Amino acid sequence: MEKIEIPIEGMHCVNCAARVEKALNAVEGVKANVNFANEKAYVEYDPEKASPEKIVDSVLKAGFKVPRETVNLSISGMHCANCALTVEKALKTIEGVDAYVNFASEKAHVSFPRDTVSIAKLVETVRKAGYGASPAKTEDRKSREEAYRKDFRLFLFSAMLTLPLLLHMAGIPIPRLTQLIIATPVQFWVGRRFYEGAYHALRGKSANMDVLVALGTSVAYFFSAIVTLFSLDLHVYFEAGAAVITLVLMGKMLEGRAKGKTTGAIEELVKLQPKTAHVERNGEILDIEAAMIEVDDVFLVKAGESIPVDGVVVEGDSSTDESMLTGESIPVEKQTGARVYAATINQTGSLKCRATGVGEHTQLAAIIRLVEEAQGSKAPIQRLADKVSGIFVPAVVTVALITFAGWWIAGKPMSGLIDAVAVLVIACPCALGLATPTAIMVAIGKGAKAGILVKDARALEQAEKIEILVLDKTGTLTEGKPFVSRIEANALSKNELLAIAMALESGSEHPVAKAVLAKGKEMGISPLEAKEFMAIPGGGVTAVIGDSRYYAGSPSFLLDKGIRIGNPGKQETLVGIARESEWIGTLGVSDRLRPTSEKAVSRLKSMGIEIVMMTGDNPETAKAIAFQAGIEKYLASVLPQQKASEVSKLKSEGKIVAMAGDGINDAPALAASNVSFAIGSGSGIAIEAADITLMGSDLSGVADAISLSRATLKKIRQNLFFAFFYNVIGIPLAALGFLNPVIAGAAMAMSSVSVVSNSLLLRRWKKA
């Protein structure tokens, strides 16, 4: 019997624990005990009758969740996309494990039910597949530079030995035995990586670029060695094998150099974190490492310095540059009570702050994690390349054999041999494997610097296809800062009405409630005392003040209670106030359109996207805001719980529908859409709220995100075209004898470099 501990989510009582336990024990070969207190299941199971995957599945079927853990592994020894597929396949043999290996970043992104698989087991599985693995860390420039210098030294050595062989090919005679001596270290020392890679790939019942290079160069080398050692009257091809190894090595070196640039965004974000901080300890200001700051520590930030951790201002008045978070260059004013964020720059005055988020709990750290995870995700468009890569090498070997057989039948066996070698070395699955992930990595990093945080590659791909964009009104099109624009009292004074309204709204977090309270404070009015407060979602609030029950809410909310309000107004959000069944007054609440919304809507429409505004406001208010923003279609009086169904209705038309909202109140509608944008969020929102989080408050960020998506997909399609076109044209040319192995090797080496370089052009993308 084997033992595992499984964490369980969603248990609310001991009955829930009993239900999980019953479900687990119903699995053959399983004996389980569920502890409700620590929310864990302790399971013994017979591995011949049950498995962790089957055990987890029984928990899911019982209606509970098993949280998944995600780890990133750095993978070494991969030389092409097929290597990545081999590692991915090996990891997926572990029950319950889902994995994606990114060849471009040389990382494996692995998820599994928490506590069911150890990192040691993952590493050992990768090692058995013939590759190295270790827990991933953010790679720095220094380590990449060292790897590049090592490859460069090896390339120089190989090139120095290969040059005499190429001179012989150009007409300068070199004895065959000398050629054999020169070519041998290139073939077996410099080329050792290809033999090792081919061995591990074949042992794992797969085939990759290493197989093609090792096979092609070995045919050229051993044929030439036999001719030399037995003094046969035939041509030798030492220069072909050596040149191919040297050129492929050069290509991999340049490819690695270019791939390093695709991860530059992470490096730049990490560099933003300041190393030291001024912390107040026992009445003194001490300079300590920023990493040593603890929550609730008080720290000082002078003008021009970077803020070391997230915090709240307790003293001082200044402005900060938060462009690295939001992508917006306008300074943000900071006074007592304002939030500040790590790595943003204090501009004018000194600030004394209290630490609220340190280390991995800062907003910057969350962004770095999100960017790393997103860069490692797989876009749906990559599926085709993965399928082709899986059968690529066997197909190429078959073409090489047919080439040799064809020339043999034609009476030219030597031409057949060399052309078969050319077929083997020109074919390159690497370009296919790099086409999508390199573009995704550059785009997501570029987006992060512009305040556009993309959760995964799927979201980035889907954004290109958006046909309908649903916009929430408050906080998205408007400034999200409602204010009381009208007070109409019936049978009592305006001050009395406002005092009652303040009492009713004091227990609510709704933006309208905040507007009412702000108006009362402005007029110097104190709220009355309320009890038995109750909020009705999408309607209003009710409470007892004195001896009477009062209501505040929308006209329809009061009408449901048989109360009709007077003078409903035209272009305001109305808050009707009633005592028992009597209307006693109305507050008109307005919200200004953002200055940039009209221009942003116009830009989105020019991109061929249909705009639909959705709001809980009355039709007159909705119509006025929609008209100002240039929106023809709008949905008014939509309750929060109805927004998701409205999005689903639009999707039922077969359209790709996106939703942009504040990421909190609109969560169900965001979840219902094909692509969701959390906009107007500033820095305080949880960045996991939507598929794409816009750190700034400008609606144009949605257009920028779609623009980035379109630019990325354009690059991916270009890359895939180049990769397919290169192989479709190159392999037949080699088979027909139009390319010798040296030129084929050079072409293969440069194909991957060209794809990565094309992806790097995305770094030129800019916000409009």
C-alpha cells in the first residue's frame, strides 16, 4: 500500500468531509480518512488497483476541488522542438501531471494535484528521458553570457578545424589522411552533443534534429573514412560533415543569443526593484537591504528614489511615477492614506510609508509571476506545429532513403549518398518549434511594460478575433467617481433628506453610496442612526431609522414595493428615498465620461469591432452616456446578475465576444465572455481577475491590447509560413541535387535564427 495526502477545497462542515471520505473509500483499493480541520485527505491505496489520478477524480466527482500546484523546471540538453515534445511526453506519463515544455525559454511548466507529486520525481523523470532539469529561477544576463561564451569558444575551435577542409573543397589539395585527422575531433568532440541528443531521443522512442544531424554527418564521415583507410578511388566528403556540424553549432549559438532577448522583459522588471531602503527602527533611520523589510515597517522614500516595497503613506505629500506598472506617464499624487507600490519612483517630496506588501507579495512580484507564467503558456495556434514536429524526423529520414534509392536506380549512387545527406541536414523542426513561443514571449513582455498584463497565450490569441466588445459603463467609459448632482425633497428639507440617505447608504460599498456620503460630508451633515440594515443586490437598501422603515434604491426597486417616485429626471442615476410606503425624495447621481473614452470607442470601431454598452442605469441615463461616447447599441437596467446572461446571448450568435469591466463587480460577465479585460483597475486590483488586465484606467488600453494581439498573431503566421515554406522548398531541392550538404547545413542553421529574429521585431510595437 502507498500513502498520499490530498488537500481538499470546498468543505464547509463535517458532513462535507464525510461525503469526501465516502467517495474516496468507494474507489477499489483505497482506504481514506478526511480531516475537516486541516482540509486534507489521508489516503492509503493499492497501486495495482488505484492511482492518484483516480483518487483525485473521485474527489472532483463528489463536488469538491483538489487545488493544483504549478512548478517551473529549467530543462537542459534540448536542441530542437522534438526534444521539448519528448520531455513533455515523459512528464505526462506521471499520473495527474499536465505539462508544457517551452523550447524557446527552455522551461517546463508542470501542474499536478498539490502534494501528490514531488519535484524530485519530476526531475528524475526528465533525467531518465535524457535531459537535465532543475527548479527554474529567473535567468540573469550573466549566466546567459557565460553560456554564450562557452558555445562561442567551441564554435571557434570547430571553425578553425573546418576551414582547411573547405579550402580543399575550393581546390587547395590536402592529403586525405590529414583530412581524416582534422575532421575526427569535429565529428566526435564538437559533434558529441548531437550524438548524445540523438541517443536520448531514440531511447525515448522519439526523433529530433539531433538524429538528423548525427545521421547525416555520420554517413558523410564514415563513408569518407572507409574510402581513405582502404585507399578506394572515390571522392571523400569530410568537409561536408565538419561544415554541417560547425554551421549548425553557429546557428544554435545565434539562436540562443536571440532567444535570450525574448526574455528581456522579465529581466528589466526584476532590475526595477531597489536594493536598499531607509527604514525607521527605534526612532532612527537605518539603511538596510530592501529584501529585509517586514510588513508594518515604516520606511522613508526621498525625492527621486524608487519605492522599495508596497505600502501606505503615513506622512508626506508627493507624486509618483507609476508608468512601469500602468504604462501611463502622468504622475500620481500621493497624500496620507494613499497606496504606493514597489519600484515606482517618488518624484517631488519625501514620503514616510508603512509596508503592506513585501518580497513575493508586492504588486511588482505578482506581475513578474504573471509574465513568466504567460510566457510559458501554449497558444492554440501552436497545435499544428506540434503535430508536424511529431512526425517530421521520421518523414525526413524516409525522404532521404527514397532520395538515395532513386539516385542509385538512376546509376548515380554517389550523388544519391551526398543528396541524402543534404536532405537530412537541411530539414529543421526547430523553426517550427520556435515560431509561436518566441513571438508570444516577446509580446507578453512588451505588453507588461505597457501596462497590459496577459494571463496566457490563449487570451492573447483570442483577442485578435474579437467581434463584439461589451463595455461596462461605470468606471470603464465613465470616471467611476459618481457625485450627487440633484437633491429633490418632498415634505422635508434637503438636509433632512440627505441625513436619511446617508444613514441608509452608510452600510453599503456601492459607488452611489459613496457619492451620497461624500455629498453629506461636503454639506457638513451627519447621518442619522440606522439599524436592521439590509442590501438588496441590484436594487437598493433598507433600514430602520427611529420607528420607521426606510428604503433607498432605483425607481424600479421602489415600484416593486408599490412606491412611485416623482419627477424621475432624464440623464441621471436616480436614488429614490421612501419612508414605509411614502416617497419622500430623490437624489440624482451623475458620473462624467472619461475624456479619452470617445476617442477610444472611435478607434475600436475603426478596428472593425462592434461596441455594446451595458449598464444597470435607467435607459435615459444610458442613452445620454452612449451618445456622448459614440456608441449606438446599449443595454440599460441590467442587474449585475443578469450581465453574464446578456454576454452569453451575444455569444449565442456565433460571435467572439469580449467584456471590459472593473474586474470585481463584473466578474460573472467577464467569466462568461470569450476574452475578458479588467480595465480602470489602477494598481490595487488582483491581476488574476481577467484574461487581460489593464493596469491603467484608459479605455484605449483595450484597443492597445487588441493591437498587440493582432501584431503577435501576424508574426506567428509569418514565422509558421517561413518554417513550412523553408522545409517544403528546401527538402525537394536537396533531394534533386541542387544543394550540397554545406549549403544545406548553413540554410538549416539560419532558419531558426530568422524565425527568432522575426519575432524580436515585435519589440518595435508601441501603444497608440
